[in-house]
Amino acid sequence: MSLTKDQVNKIRKEILIPDNYIFLDNGASTPKLASAVKAMEEFYSKSYANIHRGVYRLSEEATELYENSRKNIGEFIGCQPEEVIFTKNTTESLNLLADSLVRMVIAKKGKVYVLLSLSEHHSNIVPWMIAKERYKNVEIDFVGLDNDLRLDASDFRKKVSDADIVSLTGASNVTGFIIGHSFFEYAKSLGKITICDGAQLVPHHSFSLKHIDFLAFSGHKMLGPTGIGVLYGRKQMLEKMPCFLGGGEMVSEVSEREYKALEPPHKFEAGTMPFVEAYGLSKAVEFLSSVGLSNIEEYEHNLLEYALKRLGDIKSLTLFASCLDGKNAIVSFVHKKLHPHDISALLDRRKIATRAGTHCAIPMHKALGAPGTVRASFYLYNTFEEVDALADALRKIERKY
């Protein structure tokens, strides 16, 4: 069931939309949920103290709020609390995996083969390249795209058999295409370690962890605060993985010669964590759950259908991945005469925020044959009237240029 206009208007009142903008850069970061910001302010003013360290009331309250946030987020994605690791964002989560898993596999086999795709964000490419520089004996390969700019299933099946680790985006931040769960299922049937970059998936769609060993996502892309990310990891795998960062609170014992790490998830949470931000994300998750991911998904599908129709009628634009099925509410396009940066700057004059450039996905843009694109990315609070405003502004640009 899709959201009604009245429901969307009610949602909009809950969100801190900046400076009356038509904000269409949700793929980069979303505006914040007012109640989450308020909850964080109350945490700072009434319950603030460092977690896991004190036996006094404030510290115990802060620890309880933090650990309850872990439990709440685990319920949201469908896992146990001890399988939820807090990080600062998706990027840090993927760096953790690239370092720790590569060391784990090399220790067992002497080498590691990592399979990625051309649709990846740089956050799911560069960490593996750094691991290759650091540890050697690391081979990286990429699954290509088919003529529709989706993951090439035949190319995937050719390459996956040799892989140790398969790390794929859940949804492209350029085309919006959702990577089908069948890719993870097939890789898992062959015994591969499977990783999903869920930064563009988790805020918009319901999903299953059945064939996913690791899932990474960020709070700031789902109405939550910046500085907080989540890494889900299958418990039995987290127990085998070496630590990523070292310091306080991730150890049970330290001597002059060795240390003993805590059990997951705490072995991966060194130092003072962004525990207030975790609480803010928990509040955002509660809000999204109350709205319903299936309702969000259907509403965004309808919004995308309307956006593709309105923008598809503008002859000066070339739309990429302009089909409707199996994708997020993202429309990326180029103008036949003007650079993407110019288009985005002209839209900004009308208080319409879009993203211009390569969106941290240069290999994907090379596959598109475009040096950059303009991207309009929608979320549950955007309206059909805002789509009209975008289309009308692009029409005016077309007439002028």
C-alpha cells in the first residue's frame, strides 16, 4: 500500500528540510528526523556519560541506551544484537571487512580472490585495493554490466566460482538498479563470503539476510545523524575474524606481550564509539518502521514512474537506466549541451538540490560513457509537486540554452 498525500505531508512535518529547498540529493544524504535530533539533545543534556566504563548512574543509563539501540537496529534488519557493529559510516564498515577478511583468508589459503562489480561505489573498491597494496596475494576482478546497465548475470557466473569474497552493492547510487538477491544466493551456494553494500538499499527496501554474510549501511542516508554506520556480520564469521582497530574497550586483557579481544561485536568497537549518534539512528529506524518499508517502497516506485515520465519528455536530456522495474527512485541524466555541474548550479538558483559529477562511481560512469551525470534521488518525503518543479525548471533551461 502506497503512502497517501496526507501521509506524506505529515511525514514532511517530521523532517528538517533545509531552507525550504526541494531536496533531491537523498542518495548522498537525507535531511534529519526532528524527533531523532531532539532525542540526541536530550541524551546529551540528561544522560550523557561515557559508555561501558562507569558504575555510576549516568554511565549505566548511557550504556543501556546504546545497547538498546543496537538491539533495535538488529530487529530492523533481522539479526541478533551481537551481530550489529557500530562504525562511523558504510565506508568504514567496508574498510573493516576488506582488512580483516583479507587477512583471515590469506592466513588460511595464502591468497584471496575478491569479486566486485562495475556498479560499485568507490567505498567498495578502494578498500580492497588498499588491502592488495598492504597484504599482497590479493586478486580483484569486476563483474561487467549488460546492455541495460544491470549486473551481467552470465559474466558473474563465469567469475564467481574462483572468488573467495563477493562484495556487491545492494543498489547502484548512479542508476538505482537493485542487485537481485539471486546473485548472493548463487554465490553462497558455492560457499563464498558474501558482502552487501546496503547504503542505497536499507533506507528504501525490505530485504533478507539469508544469503548475506555482511551488510553495511549509513545512518545519514535514512533520516539519521552523520557519523554513525552499521555493519551486520554473521556471528560465526565475526568470531573468526581478526580485529581491525585496537584500543580501549575492545579487549578483556592486556599484558606487555599480548592482548585478548572481547567477543563480537565489541572486539570491533575500539575507543569511545559514537553512542549518541547510534541512539539517534535508532530513533530514525523506529520512525521508518512505523511508516513501513513496503509503503515507502511502493510510494517511491510511483514517484519514480512519474519522474521518468516528466523528465523523459524533455528532449534536451538523456536519461540513463530509464526503466521502472527493480530500481530505487533515482534518475541520472545528462544535458545535450550543458555540463552536469552547470545544470545542477542552474537548478540550485531555483532551490532545487541535485547531485552533479561521478557520484564516487567513476568505473560506473566509464561504463555509461559519460564523464558525469546529474542525479535526482528521491525519498519518502518528496512529492509529485517537487517532480513537477524539477521538470519545469529543466524545461526553462532547455528553452534558454
